[in-house]
Amino acid sequence: MTEQVCGITGILNFTSQQADVRESDLRRMVGSIIHRGPDGNGVWISDDRLAGFGHARLSIVDLSPAGAQPMHSPSGRFHITYNGEIYNHLALRRRLEHLGHTFVGRSDTETLLHALMQWGLGALNKLEGMFAFCFYDDEAKKAWLVRDRIGVKPLYYTVNNGIFFFASEIKALITHPSISAEMDPLACYHYLSFLTTPAPLTMFKGIWKIPAGHLIEINFANGERGAEIRGEQWWDAIVPPPDDDRYSDENWVKSEIRRLLSEAIEKRMMSDVPFGVFLSGGIDSSTNVALMDAVMNQPVKTFSVGFKHHEEYNELDYARKIRDQFNTEHHEILIDSNDMMGYLDQLVLTQDEPIADWVCVPLYFVSKLVRDAGTIVVQVGEGSDEQFFGYEHFMQTLDWKRKYWDPMMKMPAWVRAGIHGFMSLGRNFNPQWRGRKELSYRAWKNRELFWGGAICYPEIFKQEIVADRENWQSKIIDKGDYNDPVQWLPDKFRQLDSFGVVDEYLSTFGNFKPSAGFMERMIYLEFKLRLVELLLMRVDKITMSTSIEARVPYLDHKLVEFSMNIPDNLKIKNGVTKYILKEAVRGFIPDEIIDRPKMGFGAPVTEWLNGDFGKKVESVFKSTALRDENLIDFDMGNIFLVEHRKNNMDYAYPIWC
């Protein structure tokens, strides 16, 4: 069995009037993402030279030629380039064999190819796994590009002069001489709030990303008349309410979580290469270890990262407790600010577009530790806190809602306006004051309280960092000229107001599930924005840069669909966050791990800014090249840095962003 976690690229020529697809272009694109697949690469171009695929291969099980990509059907009609893993592909293969399909090799790529040949897009709902692929019908002159349900694997695209380009990473697209790397001010504006760009936007003008659970169909059989391009959402995290009274039964819910999570972890253990776990010592990673240990006949390999001179950020003692309990083959690495500063330039290249999360730094060093130890596959804990309500800032939001928001929203609009006016008197850099001022602004404007789990610059404070609002507006292309080839960019995204992004997602959710409560809306928003485009992209980009594969059992779609219907009072009970998951895994891991306060995966950037790193940031803020764009007020950024150092106010996130 060959699994294909790698990198894909492709060029689709819409009209016969354009230049042929060139092998040199495809090889250059593949070469730029060779870190995603150092075990081999290949390209294919159709006989009419209107379509071409590239592939860089990270082989998880074997290197047999039968699993090489791009892959083709026996008839030569169908072709695929694919990045991901289909965990149930053996079961699908048995069904396909019963229907008369024969197979040359043992790869999940071949299973996926035949599944699409047999069922078309109906195959998607049968797939269990993570994937991004392009499937091409050479006879019908149609192509389909698909991103998995949750968005574990990325897929980017652009259209230039009637030619459609796609790739696993943006850097592959901009190797083509016809594609520019111009910054998109609209995406940048939203990035300042969300620390990432909301799909379909990227930080590059005219380059787009397929949103999670979406696909693109391209029909370019029209020749000179051009192609028909349409987008479709094939999955969403909106789950219909169950007709099942058992969801109120705590014991039944716990048993289902244990069953679904055990199955998800075991499915993700398919591999003939060494695999392990990122171990923080928290509930999620410790449970990964426990459930893997239960089905293994050898020690689990575990990997942890900590910080020199800043033990208060380290969870290594807890990781070692799990090491000792399960007798794992444990590896650790300690890093400091010098390691971080030495990595920053590489980080910028790795991310493609900014992901303002300093967790990328320790994640890189622990990923490199994994690869250096000869391990290729790791299981990670992303997605648990979002669906089971595990973050402390979730609780803070609920507290603010009860204490401040609900009472204010019962007041007349003129009273809310007066409260905000009072909060706006003078200038105060205290973060708590700023938070209350933003709260009063949202209440006055009748906006949503919760914008996501990681908001850097809310709208009223974004005005402090935006150098010239009219300049921003002039640089953002008007609706009629914003060339989104799939027409996915909502009107609400096109304005200089990032509330439009939040409103678009939550309006959609409200239309489909009007009875949803506040917590459900919070979770849905996390799945649409922060989880998929920040947390999962940091995992994909950083781990793949070191040529290892990360698997995400907590985001198995069966577990996600189940968890979405767990009642709020089982996710939070007696003030305990993530209550039902904690009780479900109690007995698998020590109570000390379950009941300790959540720390979260972080880094001592607050402290590093008071040393040499702060000096480096100061020099960046003075850069003439950055100031020439007249978009960001770097003088204000320097004020944040001064306040951070002088008054012990924590402005690490605004500065890092």
C-alpha cells in the first residue's frame, strides 16, 4: 500500500489558441516544492498538450513504480495528481473489485482514481481522509480540483490568459513567468484581524485558495469559446440536529467519543515507515499516545519541544510523565531566541503567505527533530479544542457575554453609543481597556461579539496601524474588476471592514441552522477560519517543509460530525472546559494530565521582544521598502514595541503580526 502525502502542480490550457503546456514549466513548479516529496517526482502532459500535471512524492509505505504519480487509467482517458491519504481505501478497493475494476498496484492513489472513474463526484462522500487532487477526463476535456472536508491539505490556483494553474503551495505558482507575486491589499487588511487570510483570498493578488470542503469543475471542451468554471461546496461543518435522544446521555456520548477517537487514531497508524506523536503533555497528545500504545507491540515514538531559560512555557515535565507511563521512545529539543531568529527568513519562505502564529517556530524545530530521528509520520492534536470547547478564551468570551454583552444589547442604541463614546475618550494602551472599548463598539454597531479565537487588530484598533485608509481603498479593486474566476469571493469580503468576513460565515450558518446557540456559532466560525486557514496551514506548511507527514485524528470527519451535535452542557460543565472529552479519556491517561490547567502550545515571544529580537523588529519597522507602500503605519508599530518594553504591556501579538 502506497500513500501519497506530497505536493501537486498542474497547468490546464483553456483554448487551443494558447501556447502548449511545457514540461520545463511543470518541472520548475515541482522543483519549488520538492520538500513535500523528496522520494521522487514526475510530470505528465496530455497528447494535445492542453493539460499537464506535476507531482513530488513522499512515500509512506513503499517506493514501487506502481504508486508513482501522476497516475493514469488503463484506457489512458483519466488522469490524477493527488496529495493526501484515503484511510478507507482498502474497503473502497474491495467494492470496486466487486464491480469489475482491476488494480496494478496497492496504492490509495489507484483506488481514488478508480473510485472517481466509477462514481464521479459521488466518490467524495465515500472517502475518509485528507486530500487535495486534480482529476482530469481527457476525452470530455473536464477537470475537477477538490479539497478535503476540513481543509487539512491546501490547494491554490490562478488563471492567467486563459490558462489555469494549480499547486499545493503558492511558491510553485509564482515560478511561472506569467504569474506575478503582487500583494493583495484586501487580503492583507483582513489578515491584520485574523492572523491569516480567509479563503478564497491569499496574500497574492489573483492567486486563490480552494476553501475547505469545496471543489472546482473546469469544462474546457468549448475550445476557442473558453472554459466554463464553476465552484461547489460538497461538505460543511453544519450538521443537522440528530433525531436521537441518546445525545443527552452522558455515558453514551463518552463511549461514542472513545470509539470514534480510537478508530480515528488507529486508521492513521497505517504506515510502513516509522511514526510517532507530537507530545506536549496535554490531554490531546497524551490521549494519542495512550490509544496508539493500546494497539502497538513496540514503544510509541514521542517528540517534545521546550524553551531554554523560560521554563514557565515548558510542559516537558508532563510529557515525561506520559513517557514514563507508556514507556515511549522519547525525544526532546530545547530552543532559544537565537534559534528563532536564525529561522525567521526560512519561515517566511515556508509559509508562502503570512501565518501570524509564533507556534510555527517550535513546531519547526520539533518537526526537524522528528525527521532527524528517522521518523516520517506523526499524529497531532489539532482540532480537539475547537470542537469540544477547550480554550480558556472561549470561557472568557462566555463570561464577557454574560457580564457585559447581554446587558448592553438590552439597552437602546443611543445608550450603547454613549457607552462607546465614553470608552473612546483619550488614548489608553492598556489591553484590558482596549478590549472593553472594542466590546462597546461591537455592541453599538450591533455586530457579533465573537470574531474568532485569534483576533489581532479589531476594526477600531486597526485604524491605528492602517497608514492611509484612502490609499487602502484605492488599491483594492472594485467589485466589478475583482477577477475571481470561480465567483467565490463574497461581497461582504470586499469591504474595508473585517466584520464582513465574520458576518458572511455566521449568516450562512444561521440560515441553515437558525436554532443554533452562541457556542455552536463560535465553533462553526472556528472551523471556517482560524482552524482551517491558520492552525492546519501551520501544521501542513511547517511539517512538510521538513519532509514529514502530520495526521490529525481529532478531525476525522465522523468524529467532527458527531461532536457538532453534543449538547453545550456536556462540553462545558460546572465551569470545566472540554468536559465530555476529559471524562471520555479518563482512565486512559493520568488524572493529573486531565485536570491540570491548560497551557497551550506557545513560545516566549513576549520575553524575546525585550532582547535581541526586539532590536531586530525595530530595524524592520524602519525599513524604507516597507514604508514605501504607505499601507502600514510602522511608526505605530514602533510605539507598540516601546510600550511593550517600557510598561510591561504585552503587545507581542500585534508586533508579531
